[in-house]
Amino acid sequence: MAQLNILRYPDPRLQTVARPVTAIDARIGRLVDDMLDTMYAAEGIGLAATQVDVHEQVIVIDVSESRDRPLVLVNPRITWRSEEMAFAEEGCLSVPAVYDQVQRHARVKVQALGRDASPFELEAAELLAVCVQHEIDHLLGKVFVDYLSQLKRSRIRTKLLKREREAQRGA
């Protein structure tokens, strides 16, 4: 298992729409393992394959306190959204050290394939609902900052590009 490089906003590859996985084989199994290693090492609660420059519909999530209940969603699809909306502070491994309020559906139902290729349905609420919607957005080429005002997006972009330039000079 290996840790993968996480793309950073505003990398244009984060806007790539992921294609469905056609076969859950050993390659996808390795990808899932590597994504889990990467997510846990970065202290995240979710990671989409798009964020590691693999443009296939694979998501890993673990919102458990003990960090030992990974959830794998292959080809996830939201089949139902509650009318009730909720605001939550979101962050993203691709947008380090940036957090802001985003409004999302309070509950969702998702159909997906598991790591073993078995189909399942999941009803999510609270943090899990936020995380599922956030990660599915990545598969659609969206980053949470896309929900923010143009001014906030511009400031975040400038801040992250400046941080990257400074890191390159220091390397």
C-alpha cells in the first residue's frame, strides 16, 4: 500500500468528471487501499479518486471516531435527497487549511457498489451525509469552494497559489 499525491486546488484536474468503474478488480482494490492509506495519513474523513488524479468513480470515507470503519463506494449515485437543508463547516484535503460553511441536503440515499462489487444502498445523515455529497461532488468535477462566492474563491485561490510558490522556493 502506498500514499498517493493529493491534487491541490486550483489544479484543473480537479474539474475532471470521473468515469464509471467497469470492473472491480485487483487494480481497483489497490487503488482503494492506497486511497485509504492516503486519507488516514492526511487525517481526512473522505477522499475521491479524482483528488489523487484517478478519474474513476471511487470514494473512500471513514467518519468513525475510532477511524477503523472505512466505507468504500464505487460508482455512487444519490437516489434521494431530503428537502431539509443544513449548513456545515467543510474542509477538503485538496484545499488545505481552508474551511467554510456550505449548505447541503440534511439526508441522502446513495446506491453504490462495495469493494467486493456487491451493490448496496446507504442512507446518510449528519456528517456522513455531508461527506458523501462532498466526495460525489469531486467525482463530478466540483470542489466545495465552488459553492462559495466568487470573491471567496478568488481569495482562496490566491492564498493557495502563494503558499505553493513559497513552498517551492523553500524546497
